[in-house]
Amino acid sequence: MRACDRSRSTRAVVLVLALAACGPLTPGERAAEQGLSAQNGLSPNGLSQNGLSQNGLSQNGLSQNGLSQNGLSQNGLGTDFTTWFNHDAATSDVVMRYLVRCAVPAGESRTWKDPVTNVTYTWPGALGLAPGWASGSAATTAEQQVITACLAAHVNKYGVNVSISVQGRSSTGTAVPLEANELTTYLVREACFFGNLFRDEGVFVGLDHSPWSSKYSSARACAFDYAYGASPDCAPIQVAGDCSALCALDAGGTYYTSCTYNGKTYKPVTTRLRSQDIYRCGDGNCQFTESCGWGYDWDSCRSDCGRCW
């Protein structure tokens, strides 16, 4: 039986059931995961301890069903985890890479030997957002929320890598460190992500910028709004509104420390982009996010991509 088809009581013992992709890994994601390289302060693993990250998790890596609260340790990876993992080992491996990067501190890793295939997997840590859960304890509410936010921040509609800045605080209140010149390199405020997949409360994105016209597009897409509204293509992530209306900023005005939605308050993460990762119809380049057409919008960009015949 597919992991995503299990009952709530059964999936409660599966460590990352909600993140099990119900579909195959996209070619773009598979290539991106194989081709991560160190640049702009990034580690070869795609995520550095200072919050700069390569996002490449496709929306297939998220589900609406929630995560279990079992600790992220060898003892927590039992029979149900093995069944889930081997349903699609390639996808599960990618999901675990992102999960461990978010939860486990830099310099540590989590290793698991598949009892079915005898293959050993090692997933490096990076951000250390959930130290208790990473050490084998049941996830606290704060850990559930910040892991949900971190995973959502790494989803990419196209399954490709885009360098991003990830800011926020761990479940214990420790701020993600800033790299020198990070805020000037990543000038574009993008979004706030929050929610709780562990408890099936949903996962949400808020927009952290003034609306752009429909001329603009981005390889990120999940947190990019157009003239007619936000992209609907990143389910289960739901667009909640503007971060400024939903969330409280830290004292320095750099990132959000809490977001309230549907009467519940969550620990979020905040993302920023480089200006070169925002594309505009009319700049003379037909970007992969743009389409041919007769107009001047990203999805009908005659000036860059020509007319459609």
C-alpha cells in the first residue's frame, strides 16, 4: 500500500509520511540534486549553516497528511519507515536530505541502513532548527512548526535549484546566522512560510513584497504573485496573504518571528532572493518560466519568446 494512502493511526508511526512523494521525482529535481555545487557560500550539499540554500524540493515532496512525532534517530526509523522509504527510495532519499538539513545542526549527520536493500544512507545536517527532535525526542510544537516552514521554503514549482536566503529562528529561539553581505546580495524579499504538517493544520506562504506586474516571473514560483493572484501550482502550500499583515518582525526588521493564521500562531521562516532570479518579459531573454504569445506578460511574452503559431 502506498504510504500516502495509509490511515491516520498507521501513518502516525512513519517518520516522514507526509513528505513521501505520491508521484515520482521530477527529472529537474533529480538532476538538481545530483548537481549541487558550492557557490556563494553554499556547501556541496546545497545548504550551509548560515541559511543560504539551494531549493530544489518539488511539490511532490510535501503532502497534506502530516508527519509523525517520532524522534529523528535510528530508533525512530522502524518498520513503517522502511516500508515508506522503499516505496520510492530515490524520492524518499531527497526528502530525507531536506528534512535532516532543516532539523539537524551543521557538522552532524543522520545515517540509516535499509534492512531490505542493505544500502546505507547518510544525510548531513545544516540549520539545526529542531535540536530535540533531531536527538531522538518527540517533536515539540515549535519543532513541528519550524520544520514545516523550512521544508515549505525549499519547495520549487519547477524542481530546479535557485539560490535563496533562509532566515528565522530555531525551535529554541536561536537565530539563523547571516553571512557577510547576505542581505545586500539577496535584496529581494520573497516570502514567509509557516504551518504544521505534523498535525494536519496545513502549510502556508505569505508574500513579503509589493505585488509585481504580470510581466514578471520567477523560477521559485511558489511565493510569486502575478496580477491575477498567486501561483496555484504548489499544492499543498496555500497562499495566506501578506506577511506584513500576518506576521511579527524581529527587532532588526530582517525576518519574521511569528505568523498567525486561522486563529493559530506559528514559527515561520523567511526567504529572500537575488534580483537576477526575477525575470521580466521585455528584457530580451526568453526564460524557461516564460511562454511565446502575442502579449507582454510572462505567459504570453512576444518580445522575448516570439509569437505562437
